[in-house]
Amino acid sequence: MNGIPLPGELGERARAILTGEIAPVPTRDAATVVLLRHTCHLPNGIEVYMLRRAASMEFAAGAYVFPGGSVDPRDADQTVAWAGPSPEAWGRVFRADVDIARGLVCAAVRETFEESGVLLAGPSADTVVADTTGDDWEADREALIDRHLSLAEFLNKRGLVLRADLLRPWAHWITPAVERKRFDTRFFVAAMPPGQRTRDVGGEADEVAWLRPAQALGRGKGGHIFLLPPTVRTLTELSAFDEVGAALACEREIVTFQPRVAEVDGEMWLVIPDEDHRMP
């Protein structure tokens, strides 16, 4: 069985959910973006941008993750200047209504900028911002984090167009019912825009790193870093690609995965789904 034991209080909570004694908390729509770049020191291969969530975080403390977060209600603002596949097209890919799809794409762009300083937007539908460093950019990034500024206000203020065409759909994971904080998360992949660079922006993360997928998996197996099941699966899939372009060109059928709680020989487990046990 591909699973994780649930000891102590977490196991008791899992058993209570399984028996219907308590109900799972509702999920929140969220977006995660896997930033990709070519390795600098090797002719082939890719690296992914990862953050270690601060130990003080309520959800997934200490885990190495990709940039992402919850959809802000204002992410569905229709005044966002938009280039690339429409919200309707994204809705078909992710099996979501148009407002949720719009919010997911906007959240993906906003959270990536908030957590890495990388902005998937440009002055026109076929350009991308070349540099997002400087005090004025940092002030806007902080205003987005504090929710003093919406994505639409930020882009409109700077005369920028959201580049939905720079994103590719990758996966769909739902947080297990046992967790006290749950997300309905769509995963995207995107290449690092030319000229831009990531920076350690602090906040929810206390460490950032560019890692090859196989390297991150190896560190996870060795106990050097903590990886959540969706991250492990995403890294495993990306480890098959030698070039960023090949990963972006990969045709993906977006299926839904949700780890489930189960009792095995009197012990509670979190069962990790595989392709044969995905949600319909």
C-alpha cells in the first residue's frame, strides 16, 4: 500500500472522519505554479523553483513546495487585461466554471509574483516584463500580499497584460479530509521569463532553492527535506524531461487525486492514490 501512517491525534481525527463523527472542513480553491528553467551547469535537464514553508505556518510547515496559494475573491475580476487561452478554455481543462477558472489563473500569476518575484505578465500580449526588481516593484508585491492591492489594480496601474499563455495545466489535487486546512488545488507549470530572476522574498518561506527534480526527490527520500505527496508526484513526472520546452509541450489529461484515510489492521493510514485510483 502506498500510504503514510497517521499516529496519535491525527489518527484519532482520521477515525472520527471515517466513522462520520466529525465532518471534514471545506476546501478552498488554490493554484500552484511550478517554475522551470534549464540547468546552468549541465547541457540537458531542468530545475524547479522550490520554497521551504516556515515552521510557523499552519499548513505544511517545513515542507518544500512550489509557489502558490488560495484564490482571492478579487482574482475573478473581469477587468484584468488578459492574453492567451480564455477563462472558458481553462475551465474546460480543469472542469471548473468560468469564474473559478479565471480566479485560478489570476491566483497562479499573483502568487508566483508574491512568492518568487517572477511576473507572468507583459506590456502587450506578446511581451513579458524583463525585470521586476527595485523598490517600486517590491512595494507593489508587498501590497498584493497584504491585500491592499488586487491583481487587477496592480496590472492596470502598470499597464500590463496577464500572460495566461505562459502557463500550462499540470495536475489537480485535493487535500485529504483529515487535514484541518484544506485546498482544492490546480497545478500549473511555466518557464522562467527571459531576463527575470527569482529572489528570496521571505514571508511564508524561510528558504528557497532551484533543484533538479531527481535531486529534490533524492533529498526527500534521504530525509533531508520534507515533500508532500503531490510534490513528490509532480517532481517524479518532471524528472522524465530533459528540456523545459518538452515539459511545456506535454499534453496532459488533468485528473483529480485526493489521498484518503483508511483503517488497516487497526491502524489509521493516509492512502496515496495512483493512476488506477484517481477520482472520477
